[in-house]
Amino acid sequence: MKHLLLVLFYCLSVETVLAQNGNFSFVFMTDMHLRPDPVVEKAFNKVVQRIEQIKPDFVLSGGDQIFDIMRGNRAKGDSLFTYYLSQTRRFKVPVYNCVGNHDLFGIYEESPEDSSHPDYKLGMFKRYFGDPYYSFDHKGWHFIVLNVLDVDNYKYIGRVDEGQLKWIKNDLSSVKPETPVVVVAHIPLVTTYHDLHPPQNGYLSQPPVSNRNEVLTLFKDHNLKFVLQGHIHWFEDLNIAGKTHYITGGSIAGRPSWRGNTHGSRGFLKFNVSGGDATYEFVSYEDKD
């Protein structure tokens, strides 16, 4: 009987380890800019077909789920988020959403709703998706979805507030140093885009997320594998110090949104994870089968 119990315990232990560190896949897609429009609907049908073929464990969305509620109008915002949810349910896997600038409600001066409105800024996003920053674990990997957006003088800016910085530190305190970590942020923490395409008024005086160094310092003693980014509809992979890949994941909508492919094909990233390692590929849903 003792030997039988030991065998059962060993089998359960092995199954637990495999469950925690097993193989899995996930998809990162960003800047969908969904809205009920024939062009958008036709293209997104192709995205859904690709997801059905891949069968990932889950999908990470890098923000800008919809287009657009920065100018307010609650009825419009409700219709867009409802539409987005109806479309992404077709994936038939969990979808983890990151807030993007186009998901911020009523932040522009011309908005009929002002800052006193309960849906202002993050209010509508919270109503549909919950907390704008959170974490979850999957088969031995730790995923952190950040909100890197704030509002200043009727404009969105890239910044992580003090409350979220404290939350990140507390969240990581329970994560073992060797655990693979993935971070999702809408505005890139690290990118070459503005070096290669500087704004008309000159090079940026600070990073797009102004306190990104303070954010990244919190991860210095952790196994930060990937930082997955969006916003600029641009695909790049920056391997920093042979440790962390900062990947700006292109876009579903293209650039300009649904009107072109200025920076390459429309698509998303498919990740294949095996134990503590992962590889990825860019999937263009416009490719012919």
C-alpha cells in the first residue's frame, strides 16, 4: 500500500509540474480598431479564421480594441465595445485586453461628456473589461498587462502612475526570479520607430512612456522574456542584452487604419512555448492559403 501511495504521489507531482510548465501557444494582436464597417468586417473574418486554425490557449490584445471613443458619446462607445466583444467571442478562447488610447472615453475637449462622467477616461473600459492593469499565470509563465496611458490637458500621454508602480512591485514579489515573465503595454516602452521616423518638430525629448526606466527597473531581478507592444502599427523585435525581446507587434488594422499597409502586412504574432523558452512568428492574415 505504501508503494502504491508513493507511485500515486509521484504521478500526481509529475502531472502538476507538466501542467505548470507544459507546452502551449498564445497569440498577441494589437490595434484592431474594430468598428461595424464592411471593410473591417471582411478583414476580421480572416483573422477569426486564422485563430480557429491556430487554436491558441488564449489571445492577448495590445490595445486600441475599437475606433474611437476619445471624443466621447456614450451610446457610440457602448455600441463599439459591444461590437468588439461580439467579434472576439468568435475566437472561442480567453482574450486578455490591454487599454489603448482609442479606448479612453471622452478625453478630448470636444467630448459632450467631461471628466465628471463615470465613463471618463478609463471608466468605460473598466465597465466592459475590469481593471486596466492585472496579471495572470499560465503553465509556469507570468503575464502582466499594464496601463501605460494617462491624460493631461485633453491629450493622452504615456505614463505609469504611482499606484500602478506599487502594484507591479507587489505583484512581482510573489514571482520567482526564474519564472518567465511577459509584459503587455500599448505604447512601446522601447522602440526605434521615433529614431527612424522622427516627429516633424524633432526627436522626442523623452521616451514615449515618460517613466519607462522606472517601470523596467522593477523587472531587473526577474526573467523578463518579452515586452509586447502596439500603438504605432509597426513591427520590430529588439533583443536587449540577450535577455528581453521588446516586440512591437504590427497591427490588425494596418497603417493608416484600414486604409493601407505603410509599415508592412496586417497581422499578429503567434507564440509557441515549451517549458521556459518560446519562439514566435508573424502571421499575416492577408496571406493566401
